[in-house]
Amino acid sequence: MKNLPLHIKIIIGLVAGIIYAFISSALGWNDFTINWINPFGTIFIRLLKFIAVPLVLFSIIGGVSSLSDISKLGRLGAKTLGLYLLTTVIAVGIGLLLVNIVKPGKFIDEQQQLKNRIEYEKWVQATDGVEGVKDDKNVLTDPEYRDQVEEIASDETLAQAAQHAEAAAVQEKMVAAEKTKDTPPITVFSRYGS
């Protein structure tokens, strides 16, 4: 493994991550993955973001300072800008091609698609200045979907009730925390020490 080039190690890591994602999803390890593995990935990505900008900046500064002939700077900048635009166009083209071939929205469950459509239509109704849907189909008023609309509305009512209960519990804890705000820190030890 030590003799492998870095890009091969990265590809092996990517493939291993994809395989683990499928296995953990099939075996129901989602909570373990979210609670124990995801934080390391988040920290790693944040560290990469933290180092990326200074690395690029100092690379550019080093490259410009190593130029012996300043007249090459303009051509180098034009080549860099052209390469950046070319790779951006290629990336966008590949993304659009894959979206049109794979059509990821088609794999969503029909019930979830209907729920998303109902939530979208409710949002359109509640928001001023937003045009209606483009396909001249209104699921909220269509009698064919009345049962699903009522079911989703009742689910939303239950979710809102749970949110209100949670907000009340948080408010209660905030009041309790506010009461203990001005007590000295040593009081904690004396209160629970005996």
C-alpha cells in the first residue's frame, strides 16, 4: 500500500466509501454512520476548506514571484483564465448530460413526489409574486388527490403540534437557565456535594 501513488489511494478510498454507504444503508447502520462517522468527514472537509484558499493564494504568489520575465505574466493569466473557463464549461456539460440521462427525480417514490408537489403548491399560494406551476395541474383542488392532501395536512398538523411542544420545553429550560444565571459557579459543587 505504501508504494501506491496518491491518486490510486484516493480512488480506493472513494470506492470503499461508496461500498460502505450501500452496506450501511442495507443493514440499517444509518444512525451509527450519522453519529460516529459523519462528524469526522465534516471536520475533514472544513479543514480542507480552511487550507484551500491560503494554499492557492501562496501558490499563485510563488508562481508569479518565480517568473523571470514579467511580460509572460499577461499570457500566463490569459491561459489560466481560459483553462478555468474551459474546465467550468466541461463540468457543467457533464453535469447536464448526466442529469438528462439518469433523471434522478424519477427514482423518488410516487407518494413522496405527491407530497413534494402539494407542499410546493401551498408555498406558491402563500407567497406573493410567485407564478403558479407550469403544467396547469393543481393537485390541491383536484378531487383525485383529495385523500392524500388531507392526509398530508393531518401529518403537518401533528408535526406542528410536536414543534410547539418542543418549543414549550425549550422555553421552560430557558427560564430555568435564566434563574441560575446569576448564581456563582461554586454553588454547583456545594449544591450537589452533600
